[in-house]
Amino acid sequence: MAKSSKSKRKLVGLVSKASGHRTYYTKKNTMNTSDKLVLKKYDPLTRKHEVYEETKKNLGRNEVKARKS
């Protein structure tokens, strides 16, 4: 059976500030962390540890669109 989507955790993408590529995905608890995630992770394109920031873009999988009635 499918997992219930009542969880407060959302799937977010992380984009490198240096290269601009979305390399990592993670889940974030929106109740505890309301601001954007900023993490330092390895960027395979630049081959260095770079700052990654949470994207504003919708990934298409983490939000259910409301039905129009």
C-alpha cells in the first residue's frame, strides 16, 4: 500500500551556488525549519565543497494541487 502523505516532511532539491545544478534531494520538516536550508556539500562539477541552497521551484512530487470545485 502507498504511504500516507499526512507527514509534515516535504521533498526539496538543493542547488549549488557555484555551478547552479540541482545535485541533491532531501526531506525537510516544514514545521521545525520554516526558512530555506543552506548546507555545505560536495559539488561533483567543481570537485569542491560548495554551499547548496534549497530551491524555490516546485519539484512536482512534493505538493498535491487543490481541486477546483
